Amino acid sequence: MSTTEEQPIQYDEGFGPEIGVGPHPRPWPEGERYDPELLAGGDRRNVVDPYRYWTREAIVEDLDTRRHDFHVAVENWGHDFNIGSVVRTANAFLAKEVHIVGRRRWNRRGAMVTDRYQHVRHHADTAELTAWAAAEDLPIIGIDNLPGAVPLERTVLPRRCVLLFGQEGPGLTEEARAHASMTCSIAQFGSTRSINAGAAAAVAMHAWVQRYADIPEGPAGA
């Protein structure tokens, strides 16, 4: 969405005007993907370099052409602040969609506005998520260190799947465990009982990416 004179460029939360690029030198590149306001005023958003000066809509449209085959779902019964981190990581690993199960409202601060570029779907409860996944022929893979869980490090995740995470503290609910096709644990070696949902989601998504994604030679935006 293009900015206007009444709505100047907004810097992404947590980032200042020192990041990004300044006004684009003339002549400007042509095409509907470019935002005239960003070209004129500079692009200070937290986006990779190939998306500089693009409109948000153009970025989302381009991402949609190459999103990966996994979905991410997270239970939201207690307004867990980790959900924002899960969304941010899902954007980084280019998940197909993020599914919020339970409360519709979630703490967006940790997402660092990456939810603007990520499709987010809400489900009132686990049964609704399960019905949707069944209709899409997507197995639900729970991620939690529970008795009977199989080690993620020794498991081949399905290419098309939903990775389901519980909230901080209690982990996956009993209903979520019952509907999961399988539950994977993440190996830990220290004294803590568990890692938070944001960290667990990053580990699980990266496990999927290592097996199925086309890994670039250099860093994103290079």
C-alpha cells in the first residue's frame, strides 16, 4: 500500500531510520510494483534488498509465488507473547500460512510487523483447525517434548504438513495431542525442562527447510 502525504513512511517497530536506503536517484525504475512515496523518501523497512521500494502488496504477491508447503499453527489460549516470534520466523522461512488457534487477538510486538507479509488464519479451536487440515489433506505434526514423542532430529517431516505448537508453559493441549498425526520432540541437553514456542518453532521450521527448501548460496538479499 502506498503511503500518502497525510500518512508518511512508517519505520518498522524496533528499527530506526539508519537502516534501509534513502531516496532512489533519478531516473526512477518503472512498474506498478514500485511505491512512488518510497522512491522519493527512502525505504527504511525491514525487508531484503530485492524488495526495496516495492509496495507491500507487490511483495506479498511475489512471496505467494514461492511459499513453502508447510503451515505453522500455534495455540493461543493465554495471549502468549511468543506468538509474534513464531509469526516472524514463519515469514523468514516462508511458511504457506500461520494459523492462530483460540483467541483471535495475539501479541504482535514480537512479529516486528512481518505479519504484513505473512498470511495469518484464525481458528476458534483445535477441532476447527483439524477439520480445515483434513479438508486440505495436511497431517498435523505436534512439536512438544512429551512422553512417546519421536525425536525431530531423527524424523523425516512430511513435505506438506501443519507444524503445531502449544503455548508457553503447558505446551500442547490434550485435544491438540489427540489430533496430531505424530508428535516430535526437540533434543535438549541442559537443565531447563523446555524451550519457548518461538525457539521451538524456529528449530522445527529449519528442520523442514533443510530437507525440502532450495537453499541459496548466499544470504537473503545478496
